[in-house]
Amino acid sequence: MSSYSLPYYADPATIPAQLPTSEEIAAAHKILSDKSATKVVAIGDHFVVKYGPQVDLLEGETMLFLQDCSSVHSNNEIKFIVMERIKGQDLSLIWAKLDHAAKEKLAMKLRTIFAELRQLTSPGGYCSVGRRGLPDGIFWTNDPLRPFAGPFETEASLNKAMIAKYVEDGLSKHKANYYARTFKEVLQNHPPVFTHADFQRKNVMIRASSKPLTDQAELDVVIIDWEFGGWYPSYWEYARTIFACGRWDDDWSLWVDGILEPFRNEYVWTNMFLLELWS
């Protein structure tokens, strides 16, 4: 993989149109997401921009690492990540309309994508791009002097950080000790593998095509939203994906078992842990 420094602007010869200016971004009318300090907008036919004071440019660097970004830069306190606009639908909108054959075809494509991601070599232990801390929300703290995100040389040190965060959040020290004893048995021997860490149907785009999914034509699938990407223990993707099944009102978890390697014991324990941490 190539290395990049920020700010980064793609070679104009490699992109379909001129990059939008800050003024064009601020004036955009097609708003895809609007949170308190982060907005996502569509600019013309070619670009989507995530921008705002709370945008973490690590996400842009991760996409550059995956060779999937046009621009990563900042303007005073506002940070910008400019990406290709995918013309299509996200999987959450069309899943209920797919028949078994289409789901099977899609699952095979996603399994191949994740298998390729797993081949990306860690720069050292459990970390994000540039060997920085892991951005998953489980490690978040509002105290920059007490970071929990690593990077971690070992899975044991990552487990200790999870326990420390649990205690920091004011939860039972006795339950924390129980988790610590259990994690030593259950959450071990999982090598660091490159992980999306927010694999949900809303983050899977099916590029528009004139052919239905049941045809033999190759599916054009794009995974978006790399905010939490990095090298996590090998069980992490499965555990977090099943955790995000929400109301469990359809068959998505069945297909997840065919896309990702199942880690059922690890899921049960991390599910319990996350429910307490975020309740």
C-alpha cells in the first residue's frame, strides 16, 4: 500500500471532476446526514463530502490506505473528507426485496471482500492506520489524558483497556474483575486482522446496474464508512456485526454467519459487556 501525508488531494487526472471548493460544500443542498458537528453532503454526480469540526481525519487516512478517497484536508477548524459518490442503494433499503439466490450471491461477494481485507498486514499489533489507537467507540473517553485506545502490542493489553474503560465509566469493580478473569480464558489467541468494525447493511452500497442481482453479472459492491477501521482481534468484526443486528426482525444474522467467520462465544461476552457499558 502507498503512504500518504495530509493534506491530501488526488491528482486531477485520476478523478472524474474538479474537487469541490469549501464554498461549494457549504452551499450543498443534497444533505445525506446532519449531526451536531458532522455533516455529509452530495456534490454533483461525483462526490460525497463528510465535513465538520468533529470529523476525524483518521477515517480519511484509512480510506487512502484502502485507495478509496479523493481528498483529505482541513480549513481552520473544519475538516473535510471527499469521497466518490456511489450511485446505487444501500443494502438496508433493498434487503427485504432480495430472494434467496440474490442474497447468496451477495454474501459470497462480501465474504471475498472481507477475506481480502484480512490479508492487510498490521503495522504492529492492534491499532489503526499509522499505528495509532483503535477508533471503536468502546474505547472512547472525554478525557484525553486517560486514553484507552492503544495501540496494543497484545490482545491481553487490549482486554485490560476494555476493563479499565468499564471501571472508568463507574460500573462495578467486582463485575470488572469477573470480566477480567473471563476475558483471560475467552478473549485470547485472536490475531490482529484488518476490520471495518461497523459492518451493517447501511454501510454496504450496491452500485446501480441495469441487471438484477439474480443475473450472473459481477456484483459491484462498495463498503463505505471506515470511521472505525483498523486491526482488531479476529473475532471483533463478527461480534460487533451481530451486536448491531438491532431488533433481530429478519434473517440478516443467518447471512452474516456465511460472510464472516463466526465467533459465538466471543460475541456472547462482548455483547454482555457492551450492553452494560452503553446502557
